[in-house]
Amino acid sequence: MEFILWLIAVILVIAGIVTIVRGALLYGILLIIVGLLVGPGGVSVFS
């Protein structure tokens, strides 16, 4: 389960960076924040 959360977090952060590069700054920052919250290093919403 921890690996799946880590994988989802990495995908969200990468998607956020790509979104920022494409020009949607606010949406990209939101994706990065959600990715950091979901990841095992952050405050997981599932624990």
C-alpha cells in the first residue's frame, strides 16, 4: 500500500510540474501540493 501511495504521489508531482511548464501555474501548484500530501513522506490522507 505504501508503494502505491508513493507512486501516486510521484505521478501527481510530475503532472504538476508539466502543467506549470505548459502555463497553468495554479493548477500545477495544486497538483504538487496534493502529491506531497498523499505521499508517505507527507500527511497521508489514508492513515
